[in-house]
Amino acid sequence: MSRIVMKFGGTSVANVERIRNVAAHVKREVDAGNEVAVVVSAMSGATNQLVAWTKEASAIHDARDDAIVASGEQVTSGLLAIALQAIGVPARSFQGWQIPLRTDAAHGAARIESIDGSALISRMTDGQVPVIAGFQGIGPDERIATLGRGGSDTSAVAVAAAVNADRCDIYTDVDGIYTTDPRIVPQARRLDRIAFEEMLEMASLGAKVMQVRSVEMAMVHKVRVFVRSSFDAPDAIQSGPDGEPLGTLICDEDEIVESQVVTGIAYSKDEAQITLRRVADRPGVAAGVFGPLAEASINVDMIVQTISEDGKTTDITFTLPTADQARAVEILNAKKTEIGFEALNTETDACKVSVIGIGMRSHAGVAAQAFEALAKRGVNIRAITTSEIKISVLIDTAFAELAVRTLHSVYGLDKA
Ligand code: ADP
Ligand code: ASP
Ligand code: MG
């Protein structure tokens, strides 16, 4: 017997028929003698619609009325609970506040602070299936708080940690984590295993298959996460050569036997670029530029500062999420004289493509290979950043797909 948390994403619960299919997946695990808790997302598209309605009602609104955006999960958790009851599986729905799943005060992007697992555990040991609304909890103001888009992955991993589950199964519309987004590169291969650290980089660099915080949480609490498809027929699960169901285990690095130099390619089209021209070249200038942005919680990513030719001025280029660009421009322009720059240029058609792999730590020349391959395809690189296990390049959005495909094939990731 194992204790399992099963999470189903938006496409898996998109209508009542699919919810019945999900119920059959849950029944299979219960019939096998497991203790099961389920976390669900809203029906696909539902959260977008709720966000659109709140914006229509008032473009700038108080985030503490998060209850609207959280309501999609209330519907699916209730529907799944009754679909389970209908096939003889005792089940009950729970909203975040009923558990309670406590968050901080950052409505709309709240972080989970604690989960009381006791009610869930006692339901499970009594043979019931708690069906939990993902993406939501209760803030210090005793109001519903949502966890940021894609947040039900984080709910699931956090619940798994709180009830001390043996595994957290993430059921989605693909049968695992691929070497890159399989919707962009049909040659992408499913990975049997990926290390927490690599998955964290993949997710933060644009692979939206798992919310970044869910991977962080899994890494910290050592939750074994298995990503698999909900579209397999519940009673005819496809399995690999080892007899295990098809999917990807996100696990500790030590559990990965065959490590490749490069594990995957991620991309993010959500990048804007700001260049400050002829900035006074003196100590403290970087702090003067980036300090006010940090205070406004704007996450700056790649930074390039050119060597001053005349010893007096320099250019500083950096990237940030497109959504924060207007605010950043306003902040910097307000401090123009204080910082001491001559002009501010912005560009939005930027895309960041990243190569990720823990094997890079011990292999030289991985970056050079990427630069050469991109050069051969005529892709110009605007900025570069690297860490121990990743290389990111900033390029024109028009070349995004070409760059992803090129790098995918250059590192031997294409399926045979
Ligand atoms: P859910 O609604 O189940 O949470 P998401 O849409 O959030 O599903 O995530 C699944 C999607 O993530 C896939 O359909 C796929 O297009 C995308 N994706 C991006 N990068 C990857 C990757 N490396 N491996 C698998 N899927 C990926
Ligand atoms: N329904 C929420 C969203 O669309 C949470 C999730 O699907 O994980 O962002
Ligand atoms: Mg998701």
C-alpha cells in the first residue's frame, strides 16, 4: 500500500466526461489498496475567463477579491467528488480554507506557508478520497488567496509533503517531461527521469509544464514527482519496457544513472529588453539602476554592461518580463538625472533560449557548441548568461523556433 497524491490539470478535467475518466484513474489506485488524495485544476480555459471577467469589471482591482479567480477549482473539485461517489468511491471535496492550506498575504501570487495534513490523513485512513481544489489557500487576512498561474502543481506537491505521501503523480496532457516542448519540436523525446535541479531550470526558463514553485517545493521536501498522461485509458495504462507506466520521474540527482551532458532545451518568449545609453561610468551606477527595480519587485534577468571606451560613459542592457517593462521604464525615467544616462531604448521582440543539463558541470565546450550551431543558422545572439548547469541566449523572437530545433538536434536530443 502506498499513499499517493494525484493531481489533474485543466485539460484533464475540461468537461464532465473527462472528470469521469479522472474518477476512473482514481478508482484504479484506490482498488489497488492505496490511500489517495486528489488535487484538481479548473477546467481548461476557466481561469482565463475568470481573470478576463475581473478585468472587465474593473481594470485595476483589489487582489484580495481572489475568490473569483479561485472559483474554477471549487467547481471541478466538487464535480470530481460526486463522480467518485457515483462509482462507489467515498470522496469529499475540500477548498483550501477547509484544510486549511495557509498562505502569505500576496494575493494572486501567494506562497504556501503551512498545511494542516491531519484532516486529510484521517479521511484517507478511513478509506475516503479528499478531492482538493488546487491553486488556492487562505491568507493571513482570512480571505481566499490564489498561488499564481499554474499553481495547482504547487498545491499538489505541498499536500504530498504535508500528508507524507510516497509519491505525487501529476497527470497532464502529455505523457511526461520532454527534452523540449513537444508542441514545438515533434522530435522531442520523453525523459524517463530528470533531476530536481534540471526541472527547476527548465520550469524557470520557460517550460510551463510544472509551476516553478512546485519544483522548488518538491526539491526541498524530497517529494518524488511522477509526470504522466491522464489520457491513457484508466484500465489500459501503457507501460514501458520495465513494466512501469510511461511518464517522467522528477527525482534526486543520485537516482539518475545515465546522465546526459544536456538534458533539455527551454524557451521563453516573454522577454523585454531595456538599454540605457551613455550611463555615467562610476562606482555605484549598477546599484543606482537595479536597486529601484528590485524595490519594485521587478525581476531583472540578463545584464550586459559594455566596457567604457572613453572612461566616462557605458551602455547597460538588461532583460525583464514583458509584463514589467512599462513599470521599469517609468521608474528609470523618474531617476534619469540621479542615475545619469542619456537615452533609454526598449525592445520587446526578444526570446530567451536555454540549454540545460547537470552534465555540463563536468564537460567543457558545451556553450561553444551552441554558439557555433546558432551562427551557422544565421541567428544573432544579443546577450548570454550561464550558470553551472545552463546556458541562455537572448535572440530575436523570429528565430525562436529555429534556435530551439537547432540546439535540440546539435546536442543529440532528437528521437531516433
Ligand atoms: P496542465 O493543465 O495539466 O497543468 P499545462 O498546460 O500546464 O498542463 O502543462 C502541459 C503542457 O506543457 C504540455 O501540453 C506542453 O505543451 C507544455 N510543455 C512545455 N515544455 C514541456 C516539456 N519540456 N515537456 C513536456 N511538456 C512541456
Ligand atoms: N487554474 C489555474 C490556472 O489556470 C491553476 C492551474 O491550472 O494550475 O492557472
Ligand atoms: Mg499546469
